[in-house]
Amino acid sequence: MRVYLPPSYPRPEAAGRRYPLVILLHGWPGGDGNWLGEGRAAVTLDSMIAGGSLPEVIALMPNANGGGVLGRSMYLNAWDWSFSIQDFIVRDLVAWADSALRTRPERALVGLSEGGGAAVNLALRHPEVFGACASLSGEFQLHKSFGLAAVLGPDPDRTRMLEENSPLLYVDRIAGSARGQVIYFDCGLGEGDWLEQNRAFDRRLTALSVPHTYREYPGGHGWGYWRVHLRDALLAVTARMRWPGRRAGGETAGSRRSPSVPGVRPAACRAPGARPAARGSPRAPACGAPPPSHRPPRRSPPPRRRVSPAKISP
């Protein structure tokens, strides 16, 4: 797991300050390093915070690989509970962040591709945890596809799991809670079938009078698109978040980032077991360790191996 810390986080004068939490979900195949590497998320966050268009946020980039082919999980709990990525994101990861970092209960999910559909799915299913979500090139009606046997298992579990995690199929049943959330999604004009699915989700939300923002841009399914439009997603999911200097209507009283000595402020911290940074890159410091009690108790049978948050070394 990778952790981005905002500019003021390590400063003594900010010791009592708490920050909103944004969780960035990768696609498949992928891992926790994608957003900081190919996605240049830290550069985007730094730039937007420095320019005053984004509140200072803590960003988590978890590894959501499961037991499917090439680590595919679809951000679901496996049919046989051999892994539980959905519980990991919604429960364990949030609990760890609240105990180990100075977060406050303003949380958003942002994802791309398979992580984009998952961001919307997890937020809609858990409005008590996430107030906002954003999808870049996401899928809102899941289908059986390559690499999912270990995730979905046989029918009837397979069909049930696909339907229960397809926002396009269930959003009418949870429209009431969805109206209180921030929902943003966009898709490239070169996306083919996924573009049509995004348009269908837009029509469904509009028919249900669920406030949302949907946009289409030139581009296809790749980092050239996602790097650019991460900014749009971040602006959307932080629109209701509180932060110093913000005026009515979301305007700011100038830049909120104080000057700092180059090379001194860490942009992120690392978890043990995370892939090392590219040669020549600065080494990120470790974050504080979570308390031992952060993990919720296991459920009763059937027995399963739970995916838990990475332990952060002191």
C-alpha cells in the first residue's frame, strides 16, 4: 500500500489537524504502485493543493489483487471467502487509516477501469462509509469474463455476485441514499462498449433523479486518459469537503500551501513489502504503525483467510 501525505501533515503547527481521506483504486492487471507511477497521482495532488483547487487530503493507494488470474479480484469478496477485498477496502483499510493517520470522516473513492466501477459500487453499497465516488472508464454492469473462476465460483453464487455488485442493476433500490452522495464518472469516446454502459448508467441516474456528473472526453482506455482526468475526479469528490480558506461556492482565498524547502517534505510514506521506488527516486519514509486492535473480529464459519491492511513500520 502507498500513502500520500499532504504538505502540512508533518508540520508541528498542524499536529492537531485532521484531513479528508481519498482512496485511489487501481485497475486490472495492476497494483498499489500504478497511481503514483504511471498515474503521477502525487504530482497531480501536489499541484492542485498548491494551486488552491483541492483541499489537503490523505490519499491511500491499496493493492487489491486477489485470487483470480493475474491477481484479479474485481474488488469483491471471493465466493468461498478465500480472499475478501471488498471487506478489506470498506472496513479494514478505513479502520487502519482512522487509527494510524489523522483522518476525519470525510471519505471518497476514486478508481480507474475495474477500480472505477468498484469505486462507485462500494460507495453506493456503503454510504455510511463513503460520501463521494468517482469512476474513470468504469464498468457498471459486471459480466462473467476472463480470470474470474476463483472470484465468482459456480452458479448460483456467480450470477448472484455479479448482479449484487452491478450498480446499473441495483441503483433503483438504493436511490434514496445515493441522492445524498457525490457521484462522478467519465469515459473516453474511444471506449466502445464501456462508453455505452456509462451512458446507460447516466440515463438510469437521471431517470431516478439521483444527482451526478457524467462527462465524455476524447481518448481511450489508458494512462494518457486517466492521468489527465484524475483532476476532474478529485475536484468532484472533494467539492463538499471542508477546508481552510474556502469561500461559499468553492472558491479559495489564494494558495494554502506554505513555502517549503525542496526535498524536505515527504510526499508519501511507504508500507513494508511495497515495491521499491524506481532507481534514483527519493525513498519515502515509513508511516506510523496501526494499533493492534484495528482489525475487526473474524466472522463465524465458513472459515476464511481475510485480507488485512498492510502493517506500517515505525
